[in-house]
Amino acid sequence: MSAAPPTSALPADRALRRERLGWYSYDWAMSVFNTSVVTVFLAPYLTSVAEAAADADGRIHPLGISIPPGSFFGYVLSLSVALQVLVLPLTGALADHTGHKRQLLAGLAGLGSLCTTGLFFVADGRYQLGASLFVVANLSFGAATVVYHSWLPDLAGPDERDAVSSRGWAVGYLGGALLLAANLVLFTRYDALGLTEGEAVRICLASAGAWWAGFTAVSVALLRNRRPREVVAGPAGAVAGSFRQLGATLRDLRRYPLTLWFLGAYLLFNDGVQTVIGVSAQYGAEQLELAQTTLVSAILLVQVVAFFGALALGRIAARVGAKRTVLGALVVWTGVLAAAYFLPAGAAAQFYALAVVIGFVLGGTQALSRSLFSQLIPPGKEAEYFGFYEISDRGTSWLGPFLFAVTYQLTGSYRYAIFSLIFFFVAGGLLLARLDLRRAVVAAGNVPPERL
């Protein structure tokens, strides 16, 4: 199939709308991996499988290393993130250099969804099988996300990207919420359905893989490749050229200090976002003494509200600019943490209220950050630069949890630990506020939109 011309040559006609629908559908497809697999089901289930395989001293021995089962998933997650730091930029270089984004998206998402579906077979002490499948699935997820992000400049001009990016995030949150709701019904009624709790969890994990694969097929059918700026012959030439391009980009990054400045700001405030999402259930359980059903339903509530929040913040950005909107969202995040510090134990209603506020700013913060970064990429290097963006998203996600853990260790209080995360929103917000985005867009060789 022939490659499509650049977006600048395309009117906003049926062909472009059709391709945007394919792009949105991939966010719908992949978000279930984050919600049902990573956020809710896999960590406690894989820990229980590891505990069942522990020796008389309560230890497991993956690769001959003795560790407690409770630490296993954390190490597995860290390993998958470390591998992403190595693989994601190369994936972006390969996508830009070959122009075969559709094929890369299909292959990476196909591999990830297959491994996710394979989690159904993780039982009876097979914790190492579960770890291997998850590492490959998470690595594939990150690499496919790099390719997916790189389509944004092809599908929307500078003044449309905030809205298009926001719609993509919104659709993703809605998809994640729908499957999570179905999974929760299955999980809470497993006994009535003649299942064990473990069987119910395995079905939920496998359903996420099937959902991811099925809707990826829709995306691949609707999206189109673009012609690369430099064409190379044969697979060997493509791979070698991708390594050369990656090396050139690493050397060339110092020509775009303002793009690096934005990545630094995003690294900080996004690490705060990811940590709040990751530790909120722990804070609710340990400090606020809330029931598990309250915590899981709050996660579902965040997903639903995030759908509307992403669309709403996209509309706000169209009026006041994406940068101001993101800065306003960071102020709200800071307020949420301050409010969480003062919540009394058992305050379920207030916890739900904070979940609504988090959901409202969550999708918009991520969607507008993505569209802002797309303006700062030199033309022709979209996938490669989004590889570095994903590293900022994933490769440094240990900073927030580390500060949370250290603060708790020093103070013995989850309240001080959650309050300490304000640092990331304040520091990231100050860096973003000082960045001249219009000058950064021009320096990258792009035309600034009317509002930033």
C-alpha cells in the first residue's frame, strides 16, 4: 500500500477523519493494559503465585537469587522499565527511518497482546513464566506507544493537535474504564459463576490481551504509512540506518536545548502524576483504612471522569493555550495532595471527591503535554523523539516512588509521604512556566500554533 503524503497536503476530509479514527482506536485498544493489568490485577496476583512457590523460609529464587515474594513484582517492573530505556529510542529511529509505522505497530502490539493473553496460563507456582510474559508485554507496550504517538503530527496541524491529542486520551480512558468495569463484575461474582478467585483474575488478564489485539486490528486497517525523508534498501540497511540516525539524534539533541528543557519539566511533573496514581490505593488502604472495594471503585471513577476531563481541558486549551492549561492543572494536582494530607481515616466520600478531581485533570495533563511536545520535534524525527518522551514518561518513574518510600521510612507517616510529592508538581511547573514555548517551536523548525 502506498504511503500517504504529509498532513500539510491533506485537507480535513473523509480520508483524514478516517485515519484519525484509527489513531483514536489504538488508545482505546492499549489503555486496558495499564488499567486492568498493571494498575489492578497483575501485581497482587503474581505476588500470590510467587508466595505459593516459596520455600520453607518464605523465599523464592528467580535466576538463583533469593528474594521475598513481596518484592518480586517490583523487581520485574523495574527490569521492564530498564529495558524500555534501551529499546524505545531505537524503536523510534526504526519507525522514522523505514516509514513502516503500520507494520511496526501491528507487530509490537501483536506481541504485547499475545503475551498479555498468555498470562492466563500463569498458575500453580509459575511466577517466572508470569514475569517473562509481563516483561515482554510491557516492553512491547512502550515501543508500540512510541510509534502511536509519532502519528500525531501527521494527523493534525499545529492548531489542531491539542484537540486531537485530548480526544485520543479521552477515548483511551473510556475504553480502559469499560473493560475494567466488566472485569470487576466478573471478579466480584466469580463464586456465583463457578470460578475460583485465581481463575477469575486470569480471565481478566487474558481479556485485556484480547481487547488490545482486537482493536489494534482496527487501527492498523485505518492508519497509513508516511514516506521517510531518507529511504534505505533492505532490512539490514534499515536497521543499520536506524542505529546511525539514533546516534546522530543523540549528538544533535544539544542543538535543541529548549526541547530538552520541556522534557526535564515533563519528567518532573509527570513523575508526580504517575506516583500519585500508583500510591493512592496504598495511601487509602494504609492511612485512611478504606475497604478494597472503595479503592477499586475509585480507580474506575478516575477512568470515567478522565474521559470528560481530557475533552474539557482540550477545550480550555483552545481558549487560553495549552501551556497555561497544563500549569493550571499542576496547581490543581498540588491542591489534591494538600487535601489528601488532611483527610481523616475512613473518609470514603472525600476520597471519592479527590478521585473526581484527579480524573478531571489527569487526562488533560497528559494529552496536552503530548501535543505540546509534538510542536518541539524537528520534522521527520517524530517517532524517534517520542522515544525519548516515553523514556521521560517511564524510564524515570522510580523517582516519585523513591521519595514517597524514603519520606515514609524517615517519618513513619503516609501523610508526610503523600505530601512530599508536591515537590514534583511545583518543580516541574516552575520549569514549564519559565520555558518560552513559542521560541522553542521555532527553534525546532516548526510553525507555532495560534495558542500554546
